[in-house]
Amino acid sequence: MHNDGNVVPLRKAATEHSDDSPLARMPLILLQVRDSVAQQLGHGLQQLFENADDTLFEMADRARNDVDQNIFFEAMRDLRLKRKSIERVFFEQFFDSFIRLTQDKNSKTPSVLAVDVAGCSPDDLERTVAVEAMVGKVLNRDGYALDQLTARLSMLVGRKLIAGHNPMGPAMICEYFVQAAQTLGVVIQVKLVILKLFERYVLSDVDLLYSQVNQLLMSNGILPGLKPAPARPVSDPATAGVRSKSVDAHPAVSVPLDSSVQAVFAALQTLLSHVRGSVAPTLEASAPAQPISTRDLLRMLSHLQQYVPEPAIQDDFDLRNQLEQLLTRVSVKTGTSRVVAVADEDVINLIAMLFDCILDDRNLPDSLKAQIARLQIPMLKVAVLDKSFFSRSSHPARRLLNEIADAAKGWGESDDDARDSLYVRIDQVVQRLLSDFVDDPAIFSELLADFLAFTSDERRRSELLEQRTRDAEEGRAKTELARQRIRLAVNRALLGKVLPQRVVTFVQEAWAQVLLLTFLKHSDQSAEWHADVHTMEQLIWSVQRHDEPDANVRLLALVPSLLKSLRDGLSASAFDPFATSEFFSDLETLHLQLFERADQPLTLVRAADAAMVEVREDVVLQNAEAAEALARLPTDDAGLQQVDQLVPGNWVEIEEDQENTLRCKLTAIIDATGKYIFVNRTGLKVLERSRTELAHDFQRGAVRVLADTLLFDRALESVIGNLRRLDHGK
């Protein structure tokens, strides 16, 4: 399948086999050795690449943050793209090393271990140490067999070789791979992971390689008297679990079950026994029914997969009914009643019931249920192939379904399908599975990695907007709290006093802004706040008539510092200079009148500001929000208790009116104002509610909290519950 490195252009092949080519001078037995070793190394590389996705995906799953997770996802993508190139370069170097055996006897092959430690980078040093450890393990374990192989090669090529220059030695094999993998744009952490996989799937079996090559050379009369190397014990932990995978180059259709997976599936089969017989040909059987093989079932499902309707087409695609029709055709054609094997039928029934629950799930938006429904056959096929689909929550196919559902949780009814990037990506995933998935479950790991990379980017953008929304709301709440505090301070200073209208207006409009800036910068516990409040109180005192005999003396002493404090405050708040000058002119007039005629009422030049007013009502500051008009609720109210259970991150569905609902996420609870802030899936604010407003919404059933459990897990739990009730009923 992946043998690009073994394909040689015809012109090049003809040249190499000419009388003057290096291959023509190479002994035939050496060519046989080279090709045999290349085949085994190729098999090991194939296992490496097939398992790299799962290994890197698991590491991404355990990553501590999005940055580390993206590193592993990008490594998966890079490795898939460069796989053929790595294999090709690996085998080019391997073949060249055999050609060098028959060329210059003094030539030396550079080794990956020959590194200038003083001049290499930390990453290169770390890689070198890892390779040295790998080579050391092989030499300690299989050094005897390698020495015999090197001795036989020396005799074959007519010159003395050392183990380090043996083309099949661990140092050289590692050198081929390190050089071939240089194009990978991954961090050293990932490179070390890939080297570990290379050790596991390639180097772990070199004892078999050495044994086979030594046997081949012995049978051709090359140092047959050397004592064979002892066989490695089967229980050797270095190869436990690896050799069993490499026994057969052609994998079975389905994945073998381990004991835990078998136990889970057996328990499910016990529950499913009551619904068997739902997938059977619609004709009378004249002879005992013959089960079709799992491979034939997969072929039938692949056939049906091509006829899954588009999401825009309203068509009830009943999978079990479609299978019945196909079985009927096969039975009529063969003259034998054909049925689905018991285990396969149990999987079909279980998947069908799971998708019935999934499509009835209220947490899944109706607009995306049609897309999810199209995944039924691919999910059925992967479940037939691998029963751990039901027991392993980290199974790539299962995770893909859960990730799609989770990403779609915030999908709104008004979202534009054709233009929305999430809908387009989900559609691409579904189309890829329907068109490309035959019997290789690895496609789910690939699609899952790509989808997680996409949703990770989407999530980062939405989290950035959410943070901006929270910052804006917290700033707004702080401003509102400041206005409430200023309102109390202003009313405390003004209420019950008879003052010039001009001064009352100044305090309400101009000095309130000074207090607002001071509150936001320093809080209401600061010395600056108390100083500004004291300045306001002094201003109010300075424009009132006082009976105390020393009032004029006190006013005379107060005015210079009062005017300075007023000017400094207005300047800091960028108050209109013209209005400032006008006010100070009026204030000077008022103060002069207090000094000159204590028995005359205070008047101003402008008639509009001449009136004296008694402040009897609370001042409502400009831009201050009105208090909530809803009736207060008792502390033990059920609606309030539901509100108090909400935490940031919860998704809810809120009924705006009888026809429209809104899906949004609680992003912040502002303690200062008691406001609950909701955003859509892009992070933009879409709703604001107080605690009491939300409680009333809960009371009338207008709010529903969306489940935060995984879609597949909810569906499986529901199906098992239904099957148990059916079992007890019988």
C-alpha cells in the first residue's frame, strides 16, 4: 500500500542493471538479503505510521492547554502529508548503503551518533541521546546475532566491516530514519515520540531480521560453522504486544476483542436479545437461514451508504428496512435464506436505537439533526468493525460524534447554513465519511484531529470575544455602582437645603462627573474620594446664609482653597472651560452678595439662574439605570433556586416569544449589579437578565438548561434504560 520507496523508474532500473552498474557487481545473495530486509523494515514503518495518529491524538487529548494540543494535531497532519516522502528517503539511503558495500573499501558511512556535542543544539543533543539509548538496547539484546551477521557480510564483500557500518545495524537503521524525518516541522517533544514509535515498531523486531538473514547466508555456505544466536524469549517485554500484530500482514476485517470490551458487548447483547429478528428477509424460508459474513454485511452497508439522502431532502431513511430489502434480494438470487449474524444484528439494532435517541435529543438543534442522521451507516460500520466503540469513550468515531454535537450546541434557528463555517465543516466531515469510508477506521482519527483543530480555532476566537464582553460588562457594572454611590453622596449633601438653582445644577451635572472619575480610579474608600465629597459639601455651605457671627470670616478663609479644589477637579474631568469660567463668575457674585448684604436674598445676573430652590426629592443622576420593576420573590422560590444553580459556561435555550427561541451561553454573573450576561457561540453578547427576571422566566417555562453531558453517552444510557425496562416487562 505504502511502497513508494520501492518503486524505481524503468529507465533508472535499466541503468542500474547494466553491466557497469553497482547492482550488476553486487552478489545475488546480497541482493536477496537487501530485498528481504527492506520488506520487513517496510512493514515496521507501516505499523509506525498507522499507530502514530492514535498515539499523538491521545497525547493531544491529555494536553494541558490549547497550545500543546495544537502542537500534536499539527504533528499528526504533518506526518500524514510527509509519510510517503519519509518512506522514500528511508529506502533510498538503505539501498545506497548496500551499494557502498561493493564500492570503495575505504569509504565510511557517517553515523547519526557521530555528533559534535559541543557545537550541536539542545534539541539535536536530546535526539542524539535518545538514538544512542535505542541503539544501545538493540546491541545489548541482539549484539551476538549482529556480530555474526557483520562477520558474514565481511566475508561476502571481501573486506572487514564493523557493526557500526553494517547497513542492517541499529545505528544505520536509525540514521536512515532520522535523515528521512528531517523535513518534519515538529518540536523536539514530538520528534522524541516518533523516535519511540520507531523503536517500538521497527527496532523491536530486528532480532527476527538478523535471524532470517543469518539463516539465509548460512544456507548459501557463508560461515555455516558459526554457532546460532539464542532466540529471544517470547515473554520479552520489549516485544510483548508487538509481534502479535505483525504475524499477519493482512489484518482481519474486525478488531479482536479484549476481555473488557467483550464483557461490555456481551452485557449489551443480553439486553438486545429481546429485539432480535428485526433485520430479516421478507420471504418464507424453505431451509435453515444462513448468516452472511461480516465482510458481506460491510459491503451491503457501503452500498447503502451511497444512497443516504442529502439533508435538504425530507426522506425517512430506515436503515433496518433498507437492509431487509437487500437481504431479500440476496436470498432470492442465491435461493438460500440469508440473515445477518447474531452479533452483527445486535450492533445494527443498538446503533439504530442510539440514533433514534440522538435525533429525539432536545439539546441537538433541529437544523443539524439531518446532518447527524446521515452518520448512521458510517457509525454502524465502525461499530461492526470495532466493538470497543460502545465501551471506550475515547474511541475516535465516538469522539467525533460527540465533538460535532458539542460544537453545534449553540447553533441558532436563524443561523445561515450555507454561510456558517461550522455547518460547512460538519457537512464536509459527513460527506467525507459517506464517500471515503469503506473499512478503515483510521479515517475517523484523521477527521477528528482536523475537526478539533477547527473547533479549537473557533473556540479561541469566541473566548477572546467573551473576555471582551465580560470586561465591558464589569466596567459597566462598576460605573453603575459608582453612580449609585455618587447619588447617595449628592443627596446627602443637598436634601433639605435651600440653594441657588445654578449650584444645584452644577453639583448634579458637573461635580457628579468628577466624583465618578475619582470612584473609578480610586474607589469610594480613598482619600481622593473623601476630598472631592468634602469639596462638594464646602461649596454647598459657601452659598448658604449662616447666622454664626464668624461665618464671613470662615467663608473668607475657605474661598481660595475651595476655588482651587473646584478648578482641579473640573480640569481633571475635562469639563467645558467656557462653562467652568461662567460658573466661577456666578460663584464669585454669590460670595460677594453674602459678604455685602446679609439681609438681602441671593441673586444672579442671569434671571434663569436667579431662583432659589429647596431640594426635597432624591436626585436621579444622568444615565443612572432604573431599578428593576419586577416584584420581589421569596428566598425559597423554585425559580430563584434554579437560577442559583447556573454557572458560567452553562448553555440555555430561552423562549423570546411563542415562535422564536435563543440558544446562548452564560458567560458572566456580575456581582456588583446581579446581572447575568449571555453570549452566542461566537462570543457576542445577546442577552442580559437580572436574577429576578431569570427566576420569572424559569417559572413560566421559558428557560431550559441544555445538558452538558456527551451526546453519545446520553443516548447510550437512554437505550440501556429502555432495554432494561423491556427486559423487566417480559
